[in-house]
Amino acid sequence: MNSEPTTVLVVDDHRLFREGLVALISRWPDFQVVGQAGDGRAAVKLATELRPDLVLMDVRMGGMDGLEATRAIAASNPACRVVMLTMSALGDDVFQALANGAHGYLSKDEPPERLRVFLESVMRGEAALSGPIAAKVLASFAVGATGATGGPLRGGIGAETLTKRERDVLKLLVDGLSNEEIAAQLFITEATVKKHIGRVMAKWQMKNRVQVAVYSVRQGLVD
């Protein structure tokens, strides 16, 4: 984590849950809650004004929902990381959220300390998916690789666009390793790992490493 605390905007239309989450995060020294909102429209406005590092976004809200708010925030502030929070770990909204630029999709049932670990990983440039959600995403895209759920994404862009080192990093990324673990496996620095992942994202025109991982599985680029 950086020496400066991660600034957080909390968005949820259930006031008790929202304020409870604010109180929880406020106890963590590496995080600072700078605002809260009860709907997507207010979230977009506050995200523009406050420029938080991280937004915790409820999926379903009245008016502008979390999916549309995520799209707007990702477009106006690409450096901001948005993590979706949901009551249903098996909802299909996860796919739209990732397409809209979300960096994570977590169940509201996560234990507090596990939530903190997830958010810290997101701020390191990693992905955050609750267990059942990760299984659903990878299973869906793995089926897609066989042609059972639609055609290839991005016009079939595949491994031929990657260097050998980028493919090495990609394999470990899909295996669920963190940047630190990938660096140790390949005997390179974390900064180099981030650079390789960034290049893959640029080549495939994707917004985050979650999209890269699920696309790799769906296209059959890794086991």
C-alpha cells in the first residue's frame, strides 16, 4: 500500500448497511472514507468531485444503478478502481460489471478482514472476486471457449499477439497468483509484472486484469 491512505467512496441505497460499511472501513488505517452516496447518480457526481482512489458500489439501486454508475466513473476517471458489492453471489450482473470497467465483484457476506484483503489486492492492481463469483465467471468463459456460449471476443485476438514473457505472466495470472507471486516465479520485479499485464490489456483493449483472465480462458489460450 502507498504511504497515503486509499480514499474511498461508499455507495449503497441501504443506509444502515452503507453507514456500517463506512464505520468498518474508517477503522482501517490504510483507508480513508471521503464520501458516501445512496444512488448511482449521486455516486457519479461525488466521484467527479472527490476523485477517490476506490469506489465500493452496490449493484442494484433505484434510479441509476451501480452498473451504469460504474461505466460513467470508469469513463471519466480510469484510474479509479470500482468494486461491486452484491447480495447475490450468483447474479449475472457480474459480466456486465466487468465489461463496464469494474475491478472486482464481491459478496456482501464476505467477512470484514477478507473484504480488507480483497480491497488491498485491488489497490495493488489485482482482481477481487468472491469465491462463488470467480467460479461462475471462469466456468462461463471456459464453456465459451468450446463455442457453446457465443463466438470469440475482440475478433478472436489471441496468443499470437503476445510475447513469450507476456504469455508466461498470463498463465500465472489465470492461476490466481498475485503480482508478487508472479514476480517470484519468473524472477522478475513486480513493476515488470505490472508492465507486462498492462501491455496485454492494451493489446486486447481491455480495462482490467479480470477481463484479461476470463478472456484467456474463454479463448482457450491457457488451461
